[in-house]
Amino acid sequence: MEKKNKFIFLFIGIVIGVVIALTSTYLFDIGIAGGSHKENHEMNESGHDHENEADVEDEHGEEPHGDEESINISDEVMKEFGIELQIAGGGNIAVHKDLTGEIVPNTYNVAHIVPRFAGIVKEVYQRIGDNIKKGDKIATIESNESLVTYDVISSIDGTILELHMTPGELIGDDKHIVMVANLNNVWAELSIYQQDLGKIKVGQNVEITSPHSETVFKGKLFYISPIVDEATRTAFARVKLNNTKGIWKPGMFISGSVLTNYKKVKIAVPVNAIQILDGERVIFINDNGGFRPQVVTLGLENNNLIEVIDGLHVGEEYVSKGAYTFKSEILKESFGGGHAH
Amino acid sequence: MNKLIDFVLKNRLLVLVLGIFVVAGGYFSYKELPIDAFPDVSPSLVQVFTQTEGLAPEEVEKYVTFPVEVAMNGLPNLKSIRSVSNFGLSVVNIYFEDETDIYFARQIVNERLTEAREQIPEGFGDPQMGPISTGMGLILFYYIEDETGKYTLEELRAIQDWIIKFQLQTVPGVTEVLGIGGWEKQFHTVVDPKALLRYDLSINEIVEIIKKNNLNVGASFIERDAEEFLVRSVGLATKIQDLENIVVKSVDGTPVYLREIAEIKIGGAVRRGIQTRNGIEEVIAGMVVKLYGSNSSTVISAVEEKMIEINKTLPEGINLVPYYEQKTLVESAVKTVTDALLQGIILVALILMVFMGSLRPSIVVALSIPFSIMVAFIGMHFLGLSVNLMSFGGLAIAIGMMVDASIVLVENVDRLKRKMDEPFMFIVSKASKEVLRPIIFAIIIIITVFIPLFTLQGVEGKTFKPLAFTIALAMLGSLIYAVFIAPVLSSLLLKKKKKKNNETKEEKEIWLVRALIKIYTPFVKFFVHNRFAAIIISVLLLLLGTWIYPKLGSEFTPTLQEGTLVVRLSMAPSISLEESKRITMLAEKRVMRVPEVRGAVTRIGRGEVGAHTDPINSAEMYILLKPEDEWREGLNQEGIEGKIRDEVEGMPGVLLNFTQPIRMTVDELLEGVRAELAVKLFGDDLEQLKSKADEISTLLQGIRGAADIQVDQVSGKPQLKITVDRHSIARYGLNLSDVQEVIQTAIGGETAGQIFEGIRRFDIFVRLAPKYRSNKDAISKLLISSPNGLQVPLSEVATIEEIEGPRQITRERNQRFITIQCNVLGRDIVSFVEESQAAIEANVDLPVGYYTVWGGQFRLQQEANKRFAIVIPITLLLIFFLLFTSFNSIKNSMLILLNIPLALVGGIIGLWLTNQNLSVPASVGFIALFGIALENGMVLVTYFNQLVKEGKSIDVASIEGAKLRLRPVLMTAVTTALGLIPLLIATGTGSEVQRPLATVVVGGLFTSTILTLLVLPALYKWFAIKVEDSEF
């Protein structure tokens, strides 16, 4: 009896012990395990966009910019965020190519004057920089052979740029001693790199500017060198500049902006209206009050405007400023987890 | 054992003096203890930051992160290494095992850093360790207010960097002051590329020339006669003109000055973070970082004093305005628990008075509280614990329990005193000896019960261990008090009364206790005679418990309210700093619309490296509220939070998160993911990783129970990728580096030395003028000088494309990885994992070297469960063993253990009634309950046994014993419960963590006490010892 009782108690004891052990372990399970449930719950609560966005992602997981998805932003918020809308319409897109170069004298207006006979310089009448007329005397030289003096005469109107003689100097007849150039018009010689050769053509409009002056000269390209310089690997284009005021001095460093393309397009939008979404170019179009990203095909572009060839129709309303906000809204679900941990 | 009591009573003076020493020791320890708001849950972590100007994530990873990681492998105590390579910043987090000494960890990391430095190419940055601090180290934030409006952001930043920062860093306990916002002043050399072309120079030549023209040198000394003259040559540039007049080139004797090629002006450095305020302006701000282990409130006070001093030295109209500090939080958290502690002490003392009916025994018992607390302080000092919400909370919880041991002892003295007519010393000695053994065992059991808490890991471990420690320490203190001091004090203080009340000894029980006994007697008689009624009641209660249990919600540790509101804004990863600033200021304006908001100060991105690593698409807005009395009628903080939420919600392209400063910082430092399940896919190629991760996520979607699946978004940062064509550069006779140097300097800019203004130094930064480098078209025109004098545009030798690159690269285990997170709803997570693993095995073809690791909260839970599955039974076994040693009877021990389930029921009901959830603190409450419930049982059973041994029948012994022990049982239970009442009703900072714990204990005590008093006597018969058994 006694012993039996003891066993029964032992048995009861074990049962109680096990029950207690299990319940308490279970309690802890819940205490800890339950934790994460709540935690997630909390996360969803605090950033419940999170959850919604996640759902959105699921929906359009396969199709990045499904048509059914559109973003609604109230007018007030649009105003607050500086979002502006425009109606798709035509525009003119001018594309420029910027080139650099220098001012050179007009080769056709330069006279290199060579003494007819070698001899001694008797007198020099002009100085470098003097403006002279055609037929003006520049110097008098006594020929070595005939000992007769003769005058060196300018063949053109212009400015003396070079003058390589002083009285008493012996001058040969093999190289020019005077260079006279007419600087009333000069050339701007613009360097063209190989890659741009195809785009630059004779007759294109060009604006010439100098870094240190406000003056802008508008002209046309009249010549493009038929060969590329072996040393610099550049070709050059020329523009004729009127220089009656003497602003453009040969040797001056200048920039030229060549209008390489100008097109009247059916639809032109501001460059910032185009956003890259999942590697595709999109524009946000008003679709019954909401805005949806529309993949577009683009054409010509410059720094401000871009041509839309396909995807946007004339008369449709699109986001012209602040399109990035719409892009962010679409990406919203993805950037919660982007934080550094 | 008995000798101990004799010894104590013989050397009363000695014992008292020692006791006073302990109290004094406790007091001094307390003075030394650091005070924090919460236990610091930051992991043992050393962060290594490397700033690399201008490098994209891929390059940062390759050149910087990888060498650092590799060097750190194999450190002792290393737990894991995790890294993030961002634009221009590499952060390597080196996690050590918990409890690793931070200085040791830093030292070994530092040793390895020298190794890493050798591997990092020249000019790619110098890895530095973060401040010696933790997630709770950001103790004070301030911004610089400029009332005059005259100062530029550069000037204000210079004031921050060169005046404020240096002065604040001298405050003891401050390890770092990090500035953010405004512009770091630089001397910008803005180069005109056309001028370079004109004078046939390259931008890198300019950098070299500036470097060569900005030097001071020393030339030792010369001797003249008996004197020495030091020789130095001074050539440092000190102002803009000095730089402008540097000659870069000389053609035929005509110098070309730097000013002809570049414009030199004061400008701001490239920045990756700014600080805005109230939606109206940019400000400069600073963050004060506390040294690891220093006392928050002391440091903050010192910093605040220093700031007043600094304000006096700053120019008129410029002030430092603190906008966040932890002191208020620390103070209010400590106040919450201190209040609870004091209220608890008063309540307990009152109860003692009521039950004891006189002052003297109450004093003897009540003195146990300060003594135990002082012992706990000494222990805390040795364990390096800080005073905080949890450790003090532990004391508050234990108040009622601290007196239990002394109650039992003093009550016994009191009882015997009335019953016996022996010399008082003998009575004290006898009474003490009678209860000594059960007291010691009861307290050891209570301490034992907390063992499972010490096995908690991670955040919960760090949060609740201090609580467990202080409880255990205080219990130890109460034991010491009960064994040594209480007998002495009883003998000194209770003596007189005994003589005075000699006549009326048996009647001395006060009316309350008598009344209670009167009510109680019929009940206990009924149950002892009708044992099955007792069983039915217990079973019913148990059933009630099991019925309610599933109705309880569950949660993690309730969030600690820090009292400071932070709104976190996340914007698209590709965002520019200007746009980020614009959006943030819009958000600030919205927040300011709430009338209770005084201000909003936001940090965007990161400032000086050391605390934050956020990219510029992330902003943290601190909301400053007006004083409470200016709030609208009926609004509390939650209400205001709601109003703010209403305002900021619905900002397009912005993801909002409401959080709190400390929590946010700690979350950042913690490793791991918050979701239940996280599949980490390791591999090398980012594209591959992304596509395989997407495959896995699609697969998971198809598995039942999957919810909230999220794949890390690793890409999304637009890049302009310039690939140099090797054939083209060969034609021009260029080296790759010739091209890349130009790209680097022209677009990114390069520092060409410094300009000193006194000790302030400012970089000379060379870069092309913005319009020549700000778009793809302009960049394609960058000119590169070739050795044969050619100027080649970049587009001739390289292709430039716009691509989308990684926003950041995260690594672990020395490998790149991507995380797929997911929660599991409505099914068992283990089976879900198995099913998904099988599905992935079958359907996803991972390339060689790619593998998945399954983790997440579920893994932590599993580990915790595994630990508990071992630890809890062992603990119970230990308790059982202790009980057995104490009673020498299996049956008795069983009977006492029976209290546990009955107590649990009460805790569950308590939670249910107060509408709270099962949470970690509630679990802690259940654990504490174990111990307390056992104590009750022990008191009763001990006495039953004693009566049985005295020869009474079991029934009589049950009834008599229960009646006689009503007072101590009720007293211990009521003191414990009332000691917790202040925590139950507290509303201050941190009360939300203590409340569930207190609820469980109070609820459990309620049921367990009633049942102890009714069911235990009833069941005693079946579990009673045989008289002969108990002889030993």
C-alpha cells in the first residue's frame, strides 16, 4: 500500500511538473514569439503606407507601369510641391553644338609683301599697327644690283601686322617683309572634333562669343576644311566676322555655338518632364484626374526641350514640372528598406 | 544554522556596526552609479568609418570596405561583420559577443586597422573608428541660432567647427561633437576649361602648381657668434589674393596668373547632409556624443553649463539652442520608478502597521527595505549596472518581497512573544531559529526562479537582465537583513513592549487580523472537510485561465515612450540634396501648422562622420512641442501625434515613420531584420542577386501563409558611367589615368592644400566651373591633354552612359547579400520554412557560390524557445530540489509546486481584465510570480508540518495552521501586491514597460493567496508527511 501510494504521488508529481514546465515554456514562447507578431503589426501601423505600397508592388510586380495604376495628388498638394501641368503641344527645338576656336585674319584680305630686289633699307614710313591704304608707301629700298631705290607699296587697304625691317638693314628678296591685313572682316576658325564632323555643315548658323566680352556675333559657316589636321585630329570651320569696330582681334580665343538642327515638332516637352522609371523613359499623363506613367519614345532634344514622338498625344495634359515627385511616389514602397543597418 | 543566530545575537553591536557599513557602502555605491534612462541595449559593436570623396558604392566596396572586412576576420570574440558601402562612405560594423569589453574590442580592431590601411589605395580614405559610445550616446543636439541674420552659412559653420566644437569637447564625458549643416568653408578655385585650352594647361597641372606655391618650410638654424637663429621660409597663402597671384605658366617671360584661369572665391564643401528648421531656413547643428559608460545626466548638465559659457563668447546675436537632450528623459524615467519606489515603501509600511498593530515591529520589518536596496546598490556597482528604468524598476517590484523574510521572522517573534514566557532573548532566538530555514530556502527559490531571465539574449536580455539582477540582489539583501539584522533589531526594539503587554499576550492580535481570522475560519473548515470542493474550485479556475489565455493578444516589449517625437522621412534613393531639402522643408511647414508645435528641426543625410550614416534621401525631424499648459483643451501627446500625422500624411513620394530618438539609433545599430522570416541570399553579382531574389520572392508568394514579402531594394541610384575606350586612348597616346584624373578633378574636384587662418584651416578646392560639368553633354566635352599637346574631348576616348546603379552595397560574411523578408500568417512557421526551402531547391537555379541563409525573428524565437525549453525545466527541477531539501518530502514539494499553475491563472486574468497583452515584461512577471507563489505555500506547509509533528491530526493541523498563518501569508502577499500598486497606476515615462509586469504579479498573487489559504489546507491531507518521515 505504502509503496504504491508513493508511486502514485511520484506519478502525480511528474505530471504536475511536466504540466508546469510545458505551460511556462509555452508562456515564454508567446512572450517572445508573440513579440514579432506585434512588431510587424506595429510597423504596419506606423508606416501603413508600407503595407499598401507592398500590395501595390504585388499587383504590378509583373507589369511595371500597368495602366490601372494612377497617382492622385490633390491640387493643393500639387501647388505645395510646385508641380505644374501643361497641355501637350508643338514647339521648336533648336540643337546647338559648341565649338572653340580663334580669330584669324581673313586669308583673302592679307597681303604678304616681298621686296622685288634684295637691297638696303633706306627709309621706313610706317610702323606696325598703322592703317594704310592700297598704294601707300611703306618703305624705300636701294637695290643691291642696280643701286636704284624703289618703294615698297601696300597692295591692299589694311593694317600692318608684320614689319621686318629697319633703315640700313640688308633685306633679301626671298621672304616677305611686310604683312598687311584688312581686319574689317576676320574669320573665326572653329575646331571640329571627328565625332562632330557629320553634324557640322556649311551654311549653318553660328553664334560667336568671346569669354571676356559681351559681344555676340551671328553668322554662318561658309567653309569646312576638307581635311583633318594630322597633329590635332581636328578639322575646322570658318565664319566671316564683320570687324569694323575692331573688336575681334586675331589670336583671340572664342567659342562658337553652331545650330546643327532646328525642327518644329508636333510635341515638345520640358526635359524634366521625362523621368526614368525601371529603365524606361516615361511621362506622367493626366488620366481622368489621376496621373499615370506613360512610356514614351523620344526624338530630338536640347538642354530645355525634348521631342516626344510616341506615347503622348497633342492635347493631353502632362506633368511638366515636378514629375520627380510622381516617380518617387511610385517608388515609395521600395525605399523603406533602403536604410543603412 | 542555529549557531549563526546565536552568534548574531551575542554580537549585536558588531552586527549593527557592520549593517551600518553596508548601508553606507550602498549609499556611496549609489553615488557612483551612472544614471541612464533605459538599459543600453546597443550591441557590443565597433564601427569603422571610411570617408572616400566622390567614390560610388562599387568602388567604395572594392577599395575600402573589403580590405577592412578582411582585416577584421578572426578577431577574438567576434560575432559578425556587416558592412554598408554607400556613396563616399564605407561603414563596417564589427559585432562582438555580448559583454565584450568595449575598450578591448576597440584595441584589437585598431591593431587590425593598420593592416587594412596598407591595403587601401592611397587617397581612398583613412578608416577610423567611430566614437567610444553606444546607441544611447547621442545625449544632446543643438542648433546655432543667428538672430542678426548677418552671418552666412559658411561663417556659422566655421563658428561651429572651430569654436563651439572644441570647447564642448573639453567637457568631461563628451567623446565627440559632430557638426552638420551649413557649408564647410573652402577656397574654391573654379577653373574655366576654355582658359585651360587657351593656355594649354590641364586641370591637374593647376592642382600641382597650387600645391607647389603654398608652403612653409623650416631650414634648421644658423649660428651667429654665440647665438642661434632659426631659419624658416614663409610662403603659405593666407587669402584669396595670394592664390590669385600664383603664376601658373610663363610664356616668353609673360606670367599667366591663376586668376586668369580660375575664379577664386569662398565656397562650401561638398556636403551629404544638412539641417533645416521650421521649414524656413537651413541651420547649423551639432550633436554631443557621450563617452561610453559616463553618467548621462551629469554630462548633459556639464554640457549645458558649458553652452551658457560659450554663448557669452560667441558674436552678438548668435546662440546655441539645444533642441534635444536626454536629461529630461533620464530624469523622468528615474522619477517614475523612484516615485513608485517611495510610494511602495510608504504603502508597505502602512500595511505593516495595520497588520502588526504597532510601530516597533513595523519599523524592524520596514528597515529591511532600505537595507536591501543598499545591498542591491553595492551589487549593481560591482556588476557595472546603471541606474535606469529597468534596474530601479526591479527594486520597485521587489519592495514588497524585500520585507517578506523579515515579516515571517518578526511575526514569529511577535507570536512567540505573546505565547511564551521565557526571557526575551531566548524567544527571539527560538523564533528566529524556527523560521530561518524556510526563509533561506524561500529566498533562494525566488532568486532561482529568475535564472531563466539571465538566459535572455539580445535586446530583451539587455533590457530585462538588469531588472532580474536588482531583484535578485535586493532579495539577497533582504535575506542578509532577515538573518543578521532583523533578530538583533527585534531583540532591541521589541523587548519593552513584551514586558508591558505581558498580561494580554494571546489577545494582542489586532482587530483587523482577528476579524479576518473570524471570516476565514469557516471557509477553511469547509474546504478542509470538503476537499473535492477545493479541487473543483482550483480546476474551475484553471479552466477559466485556459479559456482566457487564447483571448490575450501578444506583443513584444511595449515601446518605451521617450517623450520626444521624431518623424522619419524616406524619399526616393535617386533624390538630390536640394530636392530632399525642399521636400523636408515642406514637411516641416506642415508640421508647424499644428498649434502645439513650437518648432521642427530636421537632419537630412549625414554630417560629420561618427554617428549617422544616412543617405541624403533620409531625413529625421525632431518635433519640439510647446509647454503642456499651452496645448488645446483635451489634447495629450498621443493626440498631438495624431494631429501631426494627419498633417504630414499624404505627402507624395515620401514615406513616413513615427519613431523616437533612442529607439531609432539603437535600431540602426542592431543587426538583423525585424520581419519574422528573412532569407538572405549571398552571392557576388548584384544583378544576379537581384534577379534571383526576385525569383525567390515570387516563389514565396505562392506558398500558403506568406505575407508582406519584401525584397531589399539595392539599386535605384542613377549613375553616369564613363567607360574609357582603350583603343581610342592609345591613338592619342594617353594613359587611362590621364583621362581618369581629369574626370576626377574636373567633375569631382580635388583638394590642393589648405589655407590657414590662425589654427583654422580651410581646403583649397579645385574644380571646373559648374556649367562645364553639370550634365552629360558638358562632361562629354571635358578636354584631356595628351602628351603631344593635343586637347581631346572626353567623348572621343570614352563612352558616357546613364545607368541605374546600386544605392548601397551591404555585405555580411565577407560577401554581398540581399534580403527577402516575409511574415507568416495563419500557419506554423517551421513548416512554412521547410516548404519554401524545398520549393526554392526545386525551382530556383542558383549560380555556383550562391547560397541562402534563413533567419529573422523566427530564428531568434526558436533559439530563445530552445533555451527556455531547457532552462525552465531545469529551474523547476532546481526549485523542486530546493523544496525537497527543505521539506525532505516529495509530497510536500508537490503541494507547494501546485501553487504555480494557480498563480499563473491569476496573472492571466489580471492581464485580461486590464486589457493588456502577453509581452516580455508580462513573462517576467510570471517568473516573479513563481517565486512569490511558492513562498506562500512554503510558509503554510512548514507550519502544518510543525503542527503535525507536535502530534495534531492532519485536519486539525490544516485548519489551525491556516488560521495561525493567515497573518504572515496575508502580510507577505499584501505587501508584495501593494508595493506594486504604484507601478500599476504610474503614468510617467517608462511606466508602460512595468505595468504588465506588475499586473501579472498582482493578479497572480490575488488568486494564489486565496488558493493558498483555501485549497492548500484542503489538499494538505493527501500530501502530508508521515510524522516519522520528517524526522531528521
